[in-house]
Amino acid sequence: MTKLILVRHGQSQWNLENRFTGFHDIGLTERGVEEAKKAAELITAEGITLDIGFTSFQKRAIKTLWLTLEGIEQMHIPVTKSWLLNERHYGALTGLNKQETRDKHGDEQVHIWRRSFDVPPPQIDMNSEYHPSKDPKYAHIDPSVLPTGESLKMTCARVVPYFNDQIVPHLKAGSNVIISAHGNSLRGILKTIFNVSDDDIPGFEFPTGNPLLIDMKPGTLEITAARYMDDTRAKDLPEIASA
């Protein structure tokens, strides 16, 4: 049985401060570090041997993967980083406090920006310190390709092709794969492997640092089981069609 482990990064500093983070490269809190170490303990208890890892260009996800692989003593496996697995870009909302934004724009509007499938936030200004072109890690990428404010639909449009082209072949070959990424990029993966509808996918949550273990049949990638390893912090999952 092929195993796919999806891990949302541990708590970041801006998670703690209740700020819109998105593409901004913020680090883990002490709690976030402990969540990553706990993820390693959970994977170790399952006795899973990994073959390859994938993560984004953002240090909160990268460090979560580092700490997890260190904790399971499997730091030797190859790891691929891609900005296509980055968190959704929150546009002009980046850096704003979520509650203050609700107070200014209203709960309904903020809910639409955060939880609709196809409504993007206001686009970020080119002069903003948070514009991705200001970050040297994206210097090799055509600025016209970099997002400046994404809906979940737009995030899925970059995440899903990468998943299908770069990750699925490893799963079909029977490799055990770990992906350390972000709430919205992981929603894109969840949407495609469980065939979740556009209306339903915004409602699925990924708890920080709690590995989602998915068992698949090699070749067909039919899902036979899926569960969060820490059941005390588990969230709802889509139904398994083959069950």
C-alpha cells in the first residue's frame, strides 16, 4: 500500500498574531516547532518509511519538514521544493489582523475572501513590501507569473498540475510520500484526490502539525483509508468513494 502524508506546517508567528500570512515568509513559533516534533513522533509510532518529500518555498513549511524528517531519522530522503506548493496569496490583506479587517469590512465580506472558492482578495500593490517580486527567492520567476491575490480556485490551478505532474508518478510507482505545505495548497491536493466539489472544499480544515495519513493502492491511487494521526485534533475528511 502506498502512503501519502500531508502535513500543514506548525503554528507560525502570524498564525499566533491572527494575521493574514499567505506568501509572506514567516517562521514557526515555539509551539509550531513542538507541533512538528509531535508529527515526527506520530509517524515514528506508525513505523512508516518514507521515500521522498515535497514542500514549498516558505520556511514555515520547510522547517516543519526538516524537524519531522529529523525526528523520524529519515533526513536522507530526497526533498523537492516548489513555490507552486506555497500558501494562497492573500493580496492586499497580507499582514492585516483578521479581526481588525472584519471590523473594517464586515464579517460577511471577510468570510467571502477567506472561505469562498472563486472570489479573490483585493490585489496587492506593486509597491507593497509584501509584493512577491520584492522577495529574492522569487527572482528567477517571471514577475507576471507570480500571484498578487488568489482565490482558492486560483491556488488550486497552480497546485493541482504540480501535484499531478511531479508527485503522482511517485505515488503510482509505490513510493511513500510526505508533503509539508499550507492550509490552502493542501486543500487543492485534497480536492483532487478525493474529488471534492468546489462548494465543499473551502470547508475542510487542516490542523497545524497533525499529519494526515492516506493509504492508496499503487497504480490506481484508489484511497483505502485516511485519518489524522492525532485523533484528538482531527478534522472532518471527505468520504472515501471506494469504502
